[in-house]
Amino acid sequence: MKKLTIVFFLVFMFLLVPASTISANADYLSYEKLVMSSGKIISEWTKDEMNDHLTKVNKRRFSGWRIFEVNKNVRVTYDTETLFSYYNDGYTPIDYTYTHKASTSAKVSISASGSIGLNITQTKKEFKNGLTSSVKLDVSATINREVEEKYEIKLKVDPGTQVDLYIHGEGRITNGVACRYVFWIKMQNGAYEIFTVTTQYYRLEKKKI
């Protein structure tokens, strides 16, 4: 049973891992934990909240997108995944070496709901029908770069403790609703979201068991 938790923030040089090996994984919908400083991501909006936001883009126009931002560049913190968890229920320290392979990926991720769609190819990922340019998203930032890196972490696990290593970071989220009109006719509407990684590093947590 855990009686006391001691948290160590072991970043870059302490873990002897160069900063360049930090994988900037922007797949935020798969994170173990994501906390916004204010507001919600669109997957957490209620049906009433979604309908209320959509009323902001109901005013018809001849052509193009009408956009309403709900959250703009809201700061978030997150934990992406637990890389390993190791405990020592013995009486002597254990020397442990952890080998990890990581793939560097895009620093920006986008998602959409309703009839707003995404175009996804090998070279780009963007919203359909010109919404990408309307929300001023740099498409080149959403392209995945599959570069695999390998490194080792050496540590000592003391008796009666558990050690967890995971990736922690910060980012920004912008989301809102949009509606596309053609000759004053509503063609598509829904919500859009843009997540950008701003910083990411390894965090080692040591707990008494």
C-alpha cells in the first residue's frame, strides 16, 4: 500500500538523454491524461454545449466558412504514456537499465466532428473544403516524420519503492465551430480542434510501496 509519494522531475541531462530524442507526439486524443487550464476539448462537450456554440455560426453568408472560436491557445498539461513501471519488494537495491525506442512525429494534431471532414494523405493532414486556411493552420506542421531513435536509461530501484517513467509535457489547444455556406445554403457544420505541442520531457516518479 502506498503511504508516501516522492516525485522526481528528471529532465534531459539528468536522465542522460539528449533533448533531440524527445518524441514530440501530438496524438493528444490517446494521452493518458490531459488537463486544460480552462475550457474543454470538443470530445468532452455536451450536446447542449455543441448546439449552443453552433448558434454562433448560423448567420448565413453567400459563400465560405463562418467560424466561432470557443477556446484560443488554451494552455494544457499532459502525460502521454507510461514507458515503464518497476517495483522492488525486496531488501536490496536493484540496478535497472531501460532501453526505449521512439519515433519523432508531428508537433500539431487536428480533429473534427459533425460534417467537417479531414483530408489525410502521406504528405499532409488538413481540414476539408478550405477550413484549414480559414483557421490559419500550417499544414506542413501536421505531417508525421517517422524517425526512430533508441536510448538507454540506467537507474537504481531502492527496496520498498516503485519507479514509473512517463512523458509529460505542455501544449496549446484552439477549438471552435464552423459552418460552410454555398449560395447562402448550409453545406457542412461541426467542431474543429487544433492541438500544438510546446514542450515535452521525461518524468520519473518514485513511490513507496
